Amino acid sequence: MSSKIIISCEEANHVCDKTQYKEATLWEKVKLNIHLIYCKACREYTKNNTKLSQLFKNKPASLDASSKESLQAAFDKELANQQ
Amino acid sequence: MPKHVIDPNQWIKLYSDYLFNYTITRVNDSEKAKDLVQDTFFAGLKSMKNFKGEASERTWLISILKRKIIDHYRKINSNKGKAEVRISYSGDESEGDWLEERVADPFDKTAEDTLENTELGYAIDNCLEKLPAKQAQVLEMKTILNYETEAICNELDITASNLWVIIHRARTAMASCLEKNWF
């Protein structure tokens, strides 16, 4: 990674992606923010990317298929016992 | 208002995701949450005859689940010798001995929130399906299952920079897919 302060849009987007997973370093985030000052396109990308992360966070958790199956199996057994 | 009927054959299909999601936001341990959901269904089965049809099945199951979650925390806390507040109460709908059961749940979602999040869930799944298989797989591992970058790279035999390129393409595609309704 270069130590230049000015980075390309490509690199800015890469840092932005890493930020979504809290994997960007402080120095990278500084460079990203400097880039965002003068680059409208990347501001837009960063905004949408952050919003996307938020949406993923709000996505309701669901049971995976295999544990749902085993739940159903255990439940059917219990149901048969009741009747 | 029509009386609600109870039909346990449909429970798992209709409510397991909802109950699981409700539990996971409160106990933060997916194995424990699965156990609690299963306990709830079993307890519901046992006390089916007490179902009066005043509330929907789902509401009724949630009220059982709430007690299971409280019991779960009480079990953890009893090891620490923490004081508990015991106050008897009785009312139209319920009675019991523990103050916690009467306390409003600050995490309780309003109906609207729940509906919106359910729709969001469908929308995200729908857009994930439209992505190329590899992108969907990587994005899901990284974003929903929260795997470490290194773990994904090892499992799929790709380099870290491959991974970030795939993630970037997937995120861009997801954003434009969800754009119409969610941005």
C-alpha cells in the first residue's frame, strides 16, 4: 500500500468496502476521508455502501434448513406422543 | 372478532423463523436460541388446551417464549447469587410471582418494524439469488455469517484481493438491486 495521501477512486472504494467490515486501518480511513472531500462519486458510493451494511444488519435472522428439519423431527415426535 | 384456532402441525413452518429471530436478539447465542425455541414449541404443545383463542397463535407462542427467556437468564443469574424481586400479581390475563414478567420489554418491536424487517429479509434474499453464485456465496459468508476474511479465503481457495474484488462487485450489485425500495 502506497503512503501517498492522494488515492485513486479504485483504492478509495476498496478502503470503503473494508470499512464496512471494520478491517480498514486508521491511515486508510484518513486517506479515504481526504478523497471524499473532493470526489462526489465516491461520496455517493460510500453513502450507499454504508446504507447497505445497515440493511444487512437489520435483516432478520432465520434458522438454517438443517436445524429447522431437526426441530420439525423432534416436534413431530412430541406431537405423536401427545395424541 | 373471529376466534383464533390452534393447529400445531403448521407451527414450525410458520413461526420458527420468527421465534428464532425474536430469541437471538435477546440471548445472543444461536445454539441457546434454538433450544429455547424448541422448548417453547414443546411447552405450547403441552398447554394447547389452555389456548383460549383470544390472541393469535403467534402472540400466544411469544408469550411462552418470553417466560423461557426470563427463565434462561434467571438460571444464569442464580449462579451469581443475584437478588431477585418477587412480587405476586394477578390480573385478567395472567398471574405470577416475578416482577420481571411485568416489566415492559424495551426490545419489543412494534408490528410495523417486524413487518418491514420481514420484507427486508425477503428483498435481500431475492437480490442475493440474482447475483452470480460465487459473489452471493462470498458476500453471504462475509456479511451475514460474519466469517473472517482469512477463513473464507482458505475455504474457497482465493486470495484476499480476489475476495475484495468479489465483495465490491457483489455490494455494488446488491445496492442497485435494493435501490428501488430500500435506499
